[in-house]
Amino acid sequence: MRSVSRLFLRYSEYHIKSIIVPAEGDNRMNNIKKKQARRIGVGIMAAGLLLSGGLLPAGTSQAAAATATSPVKASDSQVVLKVNGRITQQTGIVSEGKVWVPVTFLRDSLGMPLSYDKLEKAYTNGKGTSKVKLTVTDYETSISVNNFYINEYQAKNINNRIFVPFELLSDFLGYKGDWSAATGRLNIISKPQNTIIITTESIVKDRKDAPIKLDYPQFSGLANANAQQTINDTIKQTFTKFAMEAEKEIANKSADERPYEFDGGYVITYNEDGILSLITNQYSYLGGAHGMTYRNAFTFSLKDGKRLLIGDLLKANPNYKKDLNTKLSKLIKAEGGYLGGFNGLNTEKNYYVKDGKLVVFFQLYEYTAYASGFPQYEFAFKELLPDGSSPFAALK
């Protein structure tokens, strides 16, 4: 988002670009942003200001001077917020072409507990795998879910209240909305999720000069026990392998080097129709100018535990490779940081699923400069498949 100050961007690891929301999706930061937010540690708001009504979370004390707040603009308008068709007492706002909802709505109307952590200087909404952390600094309010920083989105402080974009709820928290611009009403309902249980496992080594904190999901309740084991092992091995590599780096670290840091998290992007799709990040800082992040994505069929490739979802289009590569070539070559070399996808694993959409991404440095982050491109399935075709039809 363009609201990040130029001063803070000097500390950023990289920016995220997205063709989906071009006005909002660039100039985003990933893990270094988080580290600097914690280390700078200034300008954290008095917690009650943002929670409205003078109600403070348990354990909250007055903090430092308030961060910059945005006033309501003449072009902004209020949004009536409904849950399952019932009007709530909370109101949202339309600003910069997006619908924003207050974090107190998540607490009061969606039942997501809200607390404030003085040590981390962060608010937390929700629990389990729907836990949203909002870290507030003088520069911005960053958003993370399951230790995975959502670079595309940033919270807003409007008149001393924190708001989050509704897309956060629809993309990562299991909700969908029926938005009517004509009436200014947003009705929010829960998505029909797969009947599985998701828990977060962690690999934690709390070293002062080289901490490791890796969060990854594990699943239970699948009808096919073998499929469940396959899915869990695939994801767990990704993180345990990264942890082993981290330990090797730490073993070779000199005492006079800067502290190292290793971090990892995940978000669930789709959990319906017998399909499970998620993204993971593994971040390492080894004392150089900046850290490095690698992104994995996994889309599984819960029926048999198979890890699905792009071609498994686009079988109904015999020309999917040509069509997709033509679109991607045009888009990635238009990137300001394009370094050259793209001749088509070299893997069909770097993608994830959203509602009705396929999202393809590339790694840092793969085809674009570091400052471009992870270029990612969304395509509606209906533009990649023949009319009426479902990407999941053959997988159920």
C-alpha cells in the first residue's frame, strides 16, 4: 500500500506487486518489515484508542504517542455491516475503493476474541488458525495470520480506530460477503468449509543470536487416513528440512556476526469442495544486507492426498499451458523490475487457489528484481477453462 512512509521503506526487505489491486498491491514488505516493526518499537498506540468505547483488553497499559491516524474523507461512505442477514451495531467504511471493517466487528459480531500484547505491542483477533495479529507502529499497521505476514493488505487507523480490509476475511479467514454498493450494505456469512480439523505445530529454538520460529499446519478428521498422513508429512517435511538447514547455518556462525533469524508461517487460501490450498513462507536472515524468503504453495485433493499441479485443475482445457504462458509472459515482462528469461512456467507447483481463481506466483529474483518481491497473478477459472467447466470436477 502506498501509505507506507519513505523512511520506513528504507528498511524494507522487498515490496509486493499484484496485478489484482494495482493501486494497493505494490510497495509491500514481508519479513524484514516485521522485524523492524518490533525493533523500532516506537509510537505504539494506547490500546484503548483503537478499540472504541474506552474498553481496554486485559493487561493493556497506556503506551507511547499515537500513530498517525487518517480522517474520514469526503469521498468515504459508511457501510452497514450484516452477519447472516442481521444488521449489527458496528459500521464499516468504503475508502480507496475498498470496504473496511473495524477490528471490534470481528470481536463483537464474528466472535473473534480481541487482546493486546504489551511485549509484542500487537493486537490479536481470533484464535487457532484464524488468529490475526496487527502490529502497530508510527509507520503502518501490519497484518499477519499464523506467523505469515499478509503483504497485500495493511490495516488502517481511521479516527483512532483500526480497520482491516474485508478481503482479509474472505481470502484467509473463511468468510464471504455479499456487497451492495447501491445500498451500502455488506452481508457476511461463513464459507462452507471441508469438515477437517486444522492445528498449528511449531518448531521453536529460542536462541538469543539465532532464534527459530516456524509454524506449520497439520490436519485431522479426513475420511482417508492415508491421505491425511501424506498431506501432513509433505508439509511437515518442508519445515523440518528448513529447520535442519537453519541449524547448519547456525553451527557455522561466527560469534562476531550479526544475529541470525529464521521464521516461517502459513495461510489457508481455500478449504472447500474436497480441496485444500495453502501458502507457506520460510524466511532466513544471515547477517547480510537483507533476509531471504522462499515461498511454497500446496494444493491437495482430500480424497487421496494427491498434491495437485496446475494441469490437474485445468484438464478441461487441452491448451492450458499455451494459454497460461501467453498471459503470464505479457504480464511479467511488463513488470518494472523484469530481469528477463521467462519462456514459460518451469514448475506447476507455484500456485494456489482462491474462490473461483488460480493465483500463479514467482520466487524472489526468479524473473524480477528483489524489490519486486513475489510477483503474483490472478486468473479466474472461467477465463482458463471452457464454459461451465469446473476445475474440481474430476477430483471429487
